[in-house]
Amino acid sequence: MADGPFHSHSGPGPLIAACLVAGVAAGLVTTVVFTGAVASALALASLALLPDARTLRHVLALGAVVAIGAAHGALARDQAVAPLLVQWMDEAAGESARAPDLVIVRGRLAGDAARTGFGVRLVIDVREIREGGEWRPAPGRVQAYVAGELAAARTRDWTAGRAVVAPVALRRPQVLLNPGSSEDVLQALRRPYHLAGTIKSAALVTVEPAPWWHETAAAVRRHVRDAIASHVHRETQAAIVTAILIGDRAGLSDEVERRLQAAGTYHVIAISGGNVALLVLLTIGAVRLVVRPHRAGVCLALVIVLAYGWVVGGESSVQRAVTAAAIYLGARLAGLVPRAVHVLATVAILIVGVDPLAAVDVGAWLSFGATLAIVLYADDLGRLFGRSKRLPRSILGATLAAELALMPIGAAVFSRVTLAGLVLNFIAIPAMAIVQLAGLLVAVLDPWWTAGAATAASVADLAATWLLNSAALVDIAPWLSWRVPPVSTGWTILYYLAWAAALRPHAPARARRLSLGVAAVATVVLMTAPDFGTTRPSRDRLRVAMLDVGQGDAIAVQFPSGESLLVDTGGSPGPFDIGGRVVTPALWALGIRRLDWLAITHGDLDHIGGARAVVADLEPREVWEGVPVPRSRELQTLRDVARATGSVWRRLQSGDRLEVGEVLLEVLHPPPPDWERQKVRNDDSLVLRLVYGRVEFLLTGDAGSEFERRTWDEGERAMMRVLKVAHHGSRTSSSAALVSSYRPDVALISAGRGNLFGHPAPDVLGRLVNAGAEIFRTDRDAAVIVDTDGWRVSVRSMSGRTWDVRMTGK
């Protein structure tokens, strides 16, 4: 096995890189003062622990590296979170999520335009904005969508590096804060743009040519896309080939990406070290067939790698791979044979030096983690598979090393553990290599030999099909890939320390066995995520949590008996999986591992959009609906998913009751329908009433006038009432008659920040205020959690706002 990176004879580079990256990461997510204080404390503690002067100097030097990295990270955080463009937005929009007027921006395109379901996406590095007839500096990055039919025709004109001027309706990016979600600052650091926006028409976009090097690179990318589209006739396979060649994944459907992620083979379609390494080996091998001197091949490989990085663009994974290859090839030209660990350390120092945000970039974690594990442990792990042939043994060892290194990251960030990659990489890696080589031939041969290009395209198409179809293994054996809640950071640290100790060369056998046992325990914890450290309510409390799902509804109910109900799942048009990425993780953080009931108030997308993922992840015992709508595709799809997971599909109507321990659940609406619905209606929403002691919750979905005709008799009034305001606070619900009759003490409103509908409506808010209700709304307070023991009601929001009342009599 290769020696570990921190052994004395490996030099100080890896340790310096680790300290610098740790300092930068700490500076990004905490403060430079805090991190500097920790580094100083460690250095001072070493005075007593390390009497050797030389060792002490090393510790002090490393502490200084951590402190320097922290300062670098803190400065980068401030620049990334609040550049001048964001500062201008804060002044112009105030608390609003949208700029009051269209803003004319001037800058350069950060990448090629991409067609999406919402229009054509442009990423603009803004330099100036026009205000009051004058241009003012306002650097920052904007992701804008261009609407209209003309946009698709002009996509080829909008390439990276070109100057652009356009009027943009700017808005703040959506930040969803729920139990278990990342802090808003960390979300901002990981977001690849500062503000979002829309452009009404492509006719409003003025574009000018870029410098020649950008134009040449764009022309090469355009040629690759055209050649692949001309010769690889199946759309999905063409998208895979294009992604592997130039990193353009715009043509891949969300379903394909999800399947590859579940199979553990998504890495092969994201340009990384494997693609660049293959290019290097191919170049050196081809040159050696013609020219004997080894340096000639290395020199040409260096030129090709740099040209490849220039053509493909500035994606972070490409930069890392090209930087590593350039350092290695440059050292070989100088007559040196650098150790892989030293190359990685140098790349890490350069990357975080130039771009400190790489320290919190999940892609960087995956790239460096997998590569470091392969370098250090692949050979020894490969020997576990006996005397099999060298290539299969090497692939198995490298795959196992990478899977061990990346499993905690996959569990923490993507909530997924997959073992399928251990098998599928034997197909995916060779398929990727064939796709890359055949795709390159298609691009090279297309201008002058159509038959040859077509033959190469057939090979690329076949290899892409192998790659795509191999993911079907997860369908056949779904136990090879599963979703898990994240565990605490402590378990992750223990996992890495234990495995590093267990795989340490020349370690005593007894210590290795002990470390292996600890590593096995930590692995089982990460793979199963037992219910440690969640915020499950105590046994005598009812909890109702209104989740922050933007312009939608999702309300989790945890009963004192331990059972759970989810009312709606949020959702919106587009590829974002709000069920799998927002709702399920929030429920996990609340202590819900499996749902007992899922209630869909009605079939509108903002209520049902996340349901498929929630049903797959949490497998509710029953799924409830109110009025059926046979022609609703969303409801029928959900019914099929529920049937596949074994959930019972049940219809509820007014008068149905369920006692869950001491909590009474009543269905107040809808009544039995007297005609078959042809489409989903707000007025058919399920309305649920929960009563626990002297506290009542009314969950209204989007119910409107048909439900609100009901009168509320004082005799049935609980002493404390919590109202989930219907239809996000729209004027079509929460009538004056309902509010004055029901008289809520707390009003909960789920609405998206800066939504286009103006929710919640000012007159609805006025009625609630006049009724004496304390109002909590997700567009300002983020997720809101209400806990009650039947007498006392405590409300807290993820923004930090709280409200607490105890009823008299207990």
C-alpha cells in the first residue's frame, strides 16, 4: 500500500494542504476571529504537550496556516454572499424578494446558453447595471431565463465570453429553511449565482462577439454538439455522449440523471480526472507509436490537456482535473516523477488559493476524496480479491476505495447509500472510455468522412446504451441503493478515523482489528442512520410543523402516540425534486422515519408535487384523498407509486373521524361529490380538524367559499385555535365571515418569497390582525413548528421568532 499522506517521509505538503483547506472551510462557515482563536489555543496547548522545539515550531507553523486559511475564507465569504450587485438589490428591494423594476444589466456570459423547460438559461457575470440613465459598477452573477419562441433560435448566439446587455426582472434566489437544512449562508456559498431573473424576450438581449479565444472554444463546442446530434440519432444517447465529451449535460433528462445517481455511476458523465487521464494516456500512447522520446508524448499531452480545458470551459471539476494533469505532466517534463499525494496536495493549495469556495463545494469533496482514497488504498483493497487478473482487481480495489471514501458524503449531502457501483463500474468505466474515444472520432471525422463518423457514432451510441441500461440493476435489486437520513458529524469523523487506522500500513494486528471493528460499527450507523439526535417531540405533546416549501403546502403532524401524518408535499413546475430534497429530509430531522398517513388535500402541483418521492422514501401506511379526479395525471401517478410501495389508498369525506391516542382527527370537508370531477378544484380540498385537550388545529388546504359557508358554533370552540390559512393567504379564501366566526389565535401561512400571486393578500392579513391572531408565514419566518401539550402552545420558527401561551385551568 502507498504510504499515508501524513507520514514523515512524504513531506509536509499534504499536511499543509489539509490545514489550509480546513482553515478556509472554517473561515467560510464561521468567523475568522473564532477560527484564529482556535488555532492560537491549539498552538498554546502544544507548549505544554510538545517540549521538543522542532515539533513545536511545526505546530505553530501549521496553526499559522490554519489562521491564514481562515482569513482567506472569511474574506471570500463576505465577497460571495454580498457582492455589490446583492448590496444594490438590498437597497432597491428592501425586504421584498423582487426588484421593483426591470434592471438593465451589462456583463459577459459565464457559459453557453442551455435550453430548459422554462426557456433558455443564461448565466451572466454582471459588471454594471443601468440606474438613472447612468451605468454603475455592480459585479455579481445572475441566472436568468429567456422566455418566448425566439429564444430557442438564438441559443447558438449566446456562448461563453460574449458581452451581453439585457433588461432583467431580478429576484432573490429561493432559500428554504427547514429542520435539518443547511444554514442560509452555506446555501448561498454553494449556489452558483447570486440573483435569479427572467427576460421577457430574446429580442431584448443584445450580444457582442467575445475575444477570439472564447469564440474559437465556442465554435469547437458547437461543432461537437452538431456532429453528435447529426450522427447519434437517439436523443438520450446523444446527450450522454455530449456530456462525456464537453461536459454539457443540458440534454439529459432529470429521470436519466436520477437513475445514474441511484446506480452510483453518475460520475462517468461528469468530466473529471478519469476523462482527462484517458486523454493523457491516449495521447502519450499515440505519440510513442510514432516518436520514441518519452518527453515528446508528455509535451503533446500537456498541450492537449490545456487545450481541452480551454475548450470545455470553466466548470470546477474540469479545472481540478486539468490542473492536476498539468502539474503532473509539467513535473515529468522536468524529469521528476511526483507522488500522486503531492500532486493532489499542490492542486488543493492552488484551488483553494484561487477559489476558496471550493472548500465547501460538494463536487470538490467527491473529486479529492475519491482520488485520495484510490491513491492510498486501492492496491491493498484490490488484493482482497485474490489472484484475479490485474485489471479487474484494480477496478475493484479503486471502486471499493472510492465507495468507502464517498459513502459518508453521499449519505450526508444526497441522503443516499449505493452499493450498485461496486458492480456497475465494471460496465460504466469501460463504457465511458468507449464513448469518449468514439465521440472524439465522430467530432474529428464529421467534416471530411461521413461514413467513418457514422460508424464511430454507432459505437458511441451502443456504449452509451450499455451505460444507461446498466442502471436497471437498481430496479432489479433495489436493495443495492437506498435513501438514508444524515447522521451527526461525529459519526462521520469516527468513520474516517477508524478506516484510516484500520488500513494503515504496518499497524499492529490487534490495533488493526480494533480499528476495523469500530469502522464496521460506524459504517453500519451511516448506512442505517438510527434515530439519534432528532428533534422528536416528547410523548405528551402534539407537534404541527408547517414546512418551508416555497409557494406550496406541506404540514407534518406528530402525535403524542408516536404516529405521524403529512398533509401535502409541496411542489412546483420544473425539475427540482422538492419531495426528496426538502420534505423528506425535514421529516427525518423531525424524527419521522416512516409515515403512518399521507393526506393529499387536492391534486394541484403545489400540494402534490413532492408526493412521489415522499411515498418512495417514507412508505406511508395509507394515502388519503378527498374528491377523486380520474383524469388527473398527478393523482393517478401517485396512486401507482403508492400501490408499488404497499400503501393503502383511502378516500375521506366530511364526517370521517379518527382517534389517534388522545388526539381527535375529524374530516370537515369535502362532502360526498354528486358529479364526477373533470379537473382538480380548490373547493374540493380536504379540511382536517385536530383537537388535543383545549387546543385545536384547522388545516384547510386551498378550500374556499364552499367550505367557508360553515359557521362555527361557540359551543364547539376550543380555548386555543391554530388556523392554517387556506390557499396561501389568497383573497379567494379566509373570508371575513370565516375569520370573524372562527377567531384564530395563531394563523399559519405557507407562501413563497416574492411569489407572483401577491400571497398573502393584504386584506386577508388585515382580517387576521383585527381578529387578534399571531401570524407566522413561511416567506418571512421559514418553517414554523407548533408544539402543544393540550394546554400550552409554543411556536418557533427557523428564523428565530417565537410565541408562547399557556391556558389557565391546568
